[in-house]
Amino acid sequence: MVPAFEQQFRDYLGVRHALAVSNGTAALHLALLAHGIKQGDVVLTTPFTFVSTANAALYVGAKPKFVDIDPETYNIDPNRIQEAIDPKTRALIIVHVFGVPCNMKPILEICEDNHIVLIEDACEALGAQYGGKKVGTFTTSCFSFYPNKVVTTAEGGMVCTSDDRVMEMVDSLRNQGRMGGEWLEHALVGYNYRLSDVHAAIGVAQMRRIDQSNKLRAEKARIYADELKTFQQVRVPPSAPGRTWFVYVVELDDRDRIGKELNSSGIECKPYFPPVHLQAPYRQLGFKEGDYPICEKVSRRTLALPFFTKMTRSQIRQVVTALERALK
Ligand SMILES: Cc1ncc(COP(=O)(O)O)c(C=O)c1O
């Protein structure tokens, strides 16, 4: 089932290689290893992401350095990347946050001009497109199939690449460093980052409905936006061209109070994301409040509302009514 899942993924994205792995975090770790990122290198990424994007840099002994975000899209701000590059900068991991594609044109140009490896963390954006091209096809990319994702295998991930050498490295490293020899012959110090056939079988069934799921989620987002259009205090998420809908995240002035009120009225919602650079291990590395002010401001205001593929209009209304009450 693993080769079947990989084949389906390759066909869907239109990539040369797709390698199934145990989760999205493993995919990021292997992508950096396969591109030779190592101790002493600097890896740029966004502070507004799930923690494992930056952790992957730490796993390979590299130093993560963040670049502040664009407050409109919540993605890394391409205008700030160049100034963050120093002689040790070897890689940039971009994240298509919440399904919104990054502005690829300037990002590709900066990476090419500065000879920097570009990795796409497309964990939240399966099916999203930039300029008519699916994200995850611009360079080596990583996907996650964690249960909150649009396609899930319970746990799972994928590395996609058009580079044969990267493919060979990922293929070996996910499988204990085996490289075509005997089963107990190990060419590299690898990992057990394989995806099981059982998980892959779930993926095959899930992939059959990816377009339908993305369509239904876009419909739910439209209903939310419509229901919220008269709410002056609520900033609805951008309906950027080519985006998919991983979550429905609104911005509010009084986010913490409103979040608590929604929770106590039985509507589960969460602040999303807290900045990575303010997580304990990153504070220990010297990062602090004020380092990335746009991300910090957005992180204080964003709230993920209930959102799922089969959500009904009346369930959305129920959330909106509770939100209206909390705002008053
Ligand atoms: C942007 C991003 N990167 C990485 C990951 C890590 O994926 P996983 O949980 O499958 O390890 C996730 C999701 O969990 C994510 O949303």
C-alpha cells in the first residue's frame, strides 16, 4: 500500500518523487538531512508555524533564525528574507500557513541568488496552488497526515522532490540507512521513519476525496465569511487565490476573553499559533519578546474556530451566535 499511496500522491501533485514517512516532522528532518544541512548552518524560517518546522533545524544541529511575517497572509514576508541572510545561511523553510500559498516568485529568486536550499513545509496546504501550480512542487516539500489534516493517515507524512539524489537519501534515511544491499546492511546512520502499509491504505482511501474535501471546506469558509461580514470586530481570514482551508482562524482585539467565553459555552476554540520563538526551548536559545513583533501581534489576536469538512450551516450559525454574544 505504501507504493500505491506514493504513486497516487505523485499523480495528484505532479511531482517526480513522493516518499511516505511516519509523520510530517520526520519529513522535515529528512528533507534537511538529504540536502546536507548540518551543524553550524543557519536555517531561516517563519516564527508563525507549528513548532516542528523550526525543530527540524535543531535536529540536524543547525541554528534556526526567524523572519517576521506578512500580517495579511501570516506567511513569511519575502521582503524581509534578504536582510536575514548571513554567510552561514544554508536553507530556508517556508510554510504555506493555514493553506495560504507563500508568495513564491520573490522567494525562489532570493534562494537562487543567494544559493540557499529552499524547503516547502506544505503540511497544511495539500491542494493549494500558486500561479496555477500546486504548492509542494516548487522544490523539496513536506506534507503531514496528522488527524487534523485534510488528508489523514492517523499519523503520516510525505517528502516530495524532483531531485533524484534527494530521493535516494530520503529513501535510505527513512529505512535505517539501507541502500539496496542486504536487509542487515546499512550504508548510512538512518532512522525508522517508515510509514506502515496500514497507514498508507488509509491514505489511499483519503486521497480519493481530496478535491471534494477541499471544495467542501472552501464552502464552509464562505458560509463563515458571510455570517461574519457585519461583525466589525472580527477580521476573517484572507480568501487568497489558490488557497485551501486547513483551519478557520479569525483575528479579534479581545481574543483571550472571547476564547474563554466560547469555550465555556461549549464551543471549542484555541489561540493559533503561539510564536515558535517564544516556546521554552527557543527562549533558552536567546529568543525573546519583541524579536518578531508582527508575528507576536498576530499571535495575540488569532483564534481558530471550529472547522471541519462536514460542518453544517447550522453548526456554523451556532458558533457565530456564541461569538456575537461574547463580543457584546
Ligand atoms: C506547518 C506544519 N509543519 C509540520 C507539522 C508536523 O507534522 P506532524 O504532526 O505530522 O509531525 C505540522 C502539523 O502537525 C504543521 O502544521
